[in-house]
Amino acid sequence: MNRSIGAQLIDPAKKIYTRSGWEIPQVAKLPRNPKLVGLQSKISKQWRQNPEIRSTSNFPYNCVGMVFASRRAYIEIDHVLNILKYDYYKRIERSMVMVGDVVLYKNEKEITHVGLIVQVSTLGSTKDFKVLSKWGEEGEFLHFLEDVPEPYGETTEFYTERFWEEQENELVARL
Amino acid sequence: MNLSHVFESIESVEFETFFAVIDNVRIFDSYLGKHEILIDLIEQAKNDSRIIDEISRHVLELGKDNETIQFQHRHDIPIAAYLFVLRKTKLVTAFLSANALANIPNFWWASKIAKSIVEEVSHGTSATSATPANEPSQSSVTHSGTGKMIYSFPSIKKTTLEKTEYSSLARVS
């Protein structure tokens, strides 16, 4: 095994595809200097009281790579809608969200972030969510839905692949 | 304005930590434009060209401070911020600075801001005074996956003033 390759570079030459065969564009992004990552973690811990840092790896994947590619790719955020479409995700209402579903964040119509729902708490008719997501070049955070950095925005949309058959049929019918 | 204090703020871990969470380049650009330190610097630079010169010199110095190309450039985000300021104040200087940094392979955000500069020049929205000689032809930048900026530059016919500026930048590098 060549640890230096595995630890240093994500290899876009190794293609990844959605379920419907769409090739997901990847980018080879270099990891950040571990010294800088360490310094930023200290600042992060001071700023972010509620979100829990799960990991601070400098391995260069992003939120999209975490959710859709098992932390093995850096995928530009611009490709998220295509991934959702070609992986047969369906947009759902907040009331239907379950663990394992995906949340998309928007700031003034720009898609900014994506995360994985890891906990759903229900209090009466209200649902609260805990999300696991990779915050840019920072680490992975476990956080409440609204507890995200300001640039991520306040608008959220929810998607699930649980109805994949329905979505697949719809996509095939359109082709 | 104490420029060295401003530089310290932009190159601080706090500044980088704020921007390090962003994934979307348009949001990155937008938040550069909303940051108080940069708003102030842009305002000051518009009124004093010496500040623009100082920023462009400083950008080149930072660019050379590149311990290892195995990792992302340690000053990637501050350099992106400085290029943003130059883009907002003097596009020609921004273009020349981006050009001077083009061979550094381990940028990420800096290369995206540099790309926006080249695109702005290509569209002819120059911040310099309009002279018929300054008509850039089509330029292009490709962004290799590792962040290296690969330019084919427009054939900008430089005015005498801009030739002087370019020479002074070349002397620094």
C-alpha cells in the first residue's frame, strides 16, 4: 500500500458515477498544511460552542465528497443538483425527513452546503435535526440544523433517495 | 491607515478560519466584498495609488513564501483577498499580479479570484482610463485540478504608464 498517495491526494482519475451512470466531476485539491489546520481548530473551538467537532482531518474532501463519495473526493458544490437528480433523490417536506436523508443549504439561491441528517427528534409536531457535515476546509461537525456558519445561509431543502424507484422511473420516462 | 496592521488582520488565522468554511466561489467572493477590513482597504486604496502598489508588492512576497507545494499554499486565502482588493481598485494591477503568481501550482481560492480577474479583463471592463490601445483580445484561463493557473494572456497593448507599473512589479519579483 502506498500511504503517501492515499493520505495526500484524492485521485480524480478514478471516476465515480451516480446510479444512473452520470460521471461526477471531481477536483484534485491539495490538503492544507497540518500546522494551519491545528491553529484553525483552536479558533474554531472558541467560536463554535454548540457544534461538536467530529474530526479535523486535512484530507482534502468537502461536504459534497463526504455525503456522496465517502470522503474520497472533492466535488464542487455546483454539481450537487445533478448528483441529486441522477442519483434519484427526491425533494421532501421537513415532516418526512428521516435519518440518512440529505439537507441542502442555500444563501440567496446559491447552494452553499450539504449535510447528512443523523438524528431526528420530535417534540409534538416539531421536528429537530442533527446534521453531520464537513465545513469547507475545517473539520466535520455534528450540529443542529440551523447551527451553521453565516455564509451557509438560512434556507434548507431536504432530499431523500428512499423513493429511488419512483425517481428512476420518472427520469427514464423523460429520456 | 496603518497598512501593516491591515495586512496582519487579513493574514490572521481568524480571517482564514472565517473563509475556510466556504465551498461556493460566488459566496466566497460575496463575503470578501462584505468583510469590513476589505471594504475599508478598498476605499482607502481608491484614494491612494501607493496602497495599490504596496498590496501588489506584498502579494508577490507572500506568493514566494511557499514552504512546500505538497500542501495548499499557506497564504492562499489572504492572497485571494488581496487579489480581490486589486480587482476592485485597479484591474490592470490585479491582472499583472495574477500573472506574476501564475506559476505557483498550489493555490485554490487565489486561482479562482485570479480567474475572475482574467474574465473581467476579457470582457473589457477595465478599471484603467479608457484608451483605444488597451483593448484586450480573448484571454482564457484553465484551472487544473491542483489549482495551478494556466493562462493564455490577451495581447494588451500597454500604455506608457502601465509599462512602468509592469516593470516595477517585475523588479520586485
